[in-house]
Amino acid sequence: MYSIDRRCCRAIKAAYPKAKEAVLNSYINDSICGTWEKLADAVFVGGAQKLSKLGGQAIGTEKANWAKNIPPFMDADRNFSPSFCYFRDKLRHLSGQ
């Protein structure tokens, strides 16, 4: 198993400066752990428990916000997540890069 890539943690912290580092540091890359819940616990006031109480639409909205806000701070070529690298490389292959 790989612990979270520190560069990814920096990207999350850049997008969400108040993100809880202890929560981010407890994440294991590609683990089956409730990944969105872990991210919510790190960046959403009240964490996953509060977000879950708001319902599926609110969860989807927050996930979309994270997907918009975090990637500008990521470096896709320096990401060590095996699943992300596989996805990235397949996209590149399909696009002819």
C-alpha cells in the first residue's frame, strides 16, 4: 500500500487551506476506505457525517466542487497513485499521446 502522495496533499491544501492534515495523512492511496468521506472529513465543515445528512444532491455538489477546485493544483505527471496513473496513461494512450 502507498500512503497519500504528499503532492496530492499539497494540492488539497492549496485548494482548501483549512483542510485537516491529520485526516489527509491518514489516507492510504487506493485503499477501500470511503474516500469521499475521508476528503469530506478533511475539507467540509462538519465532515462526512454532516454532509451525508444534507443528502445525495449536496454530496454530489461537493464532489463536483472538489473535482473543480483541486486539479488546478495537481501535477498529473508526478502523481504516485497507481489507480490515477493507470487512468492517466489509458487516457493518453486513447488520445494518441
